[in-house]
Amino acid sequence: MAEPIQHTVVLSGKIEDIIERAKAVERILVPLAVELWRLDKRLVKLEGARQDPAIQALFDQVRRIREILESAKVEIRDHTGASYADGTSLKVLAFEETKEIMPGQMRVLETVKPTILWTGQIIERGEVIVGIPPAQAR
């Protein structure tokens, strides 16, 4: 596991400057975390090819990047398969009727973009497609 990143915070200058620096960090962390999540999803298709040293090196590099983000307190949440309730912090792109969903239930069928948290706070809401029961079953 990667060594934790040591942070030294100097609180000097105007509060606006500090806020702007925090926003700049978020502008870097969010796309980096989302692209790592996408890469992880694509690597699943190469799982059977790990005996190839180049493929194994790719898995190792992705793991190290994930560890670096985790040591910086970045969390990437994929919601696929989770139950869904109105009022959650997810952005629902679509509701899809599916017979696998029982009446009174809703479930995330697909995570289009994961939720990104930094130090436990959401800095980017996840985007999902939610499964609902067919109309005649509601």
C-alpha cells in the first residue's frame, strides 16, 4: 500500500484564496477519480490476460493510483446494484421499468458516473439509471 500523503496546511492569506485553492484541488481530483473508475471497469475485461506481464503491470499501476487517491482521502463510489430511495444525493438520469424489480422497490441498474468524496464530503454527485417495477405492478 502506498505511504499516506503528508499534508502541511498553511492558513495564510484571505479566506477567498484558501477556498479557491480547495476548488482547484477538487477540479483535479474529480476527473482523475472518475477516469480511474472507468479504467477499472475496462480492466475487468482483461482479467483473464493477467499472465501477460504487460497486462499485469497495467493492473499494478492502476492499483497504485487507487492507493494514492485513497491515501489522499478520496473515495470513489459505484452504486450499481444498490437500492435507491428518493432524496438521495444521486443524480438520476433515467428511470427504467424492469420486471426484476419488485413493487415498492427501486434499484440502481447502472452507475454512469460514480460519486466522488474527499475527506468524507461529496465533491461530485454520482449519476445513475434507476430500475423501477413495471407500470402494471406498481
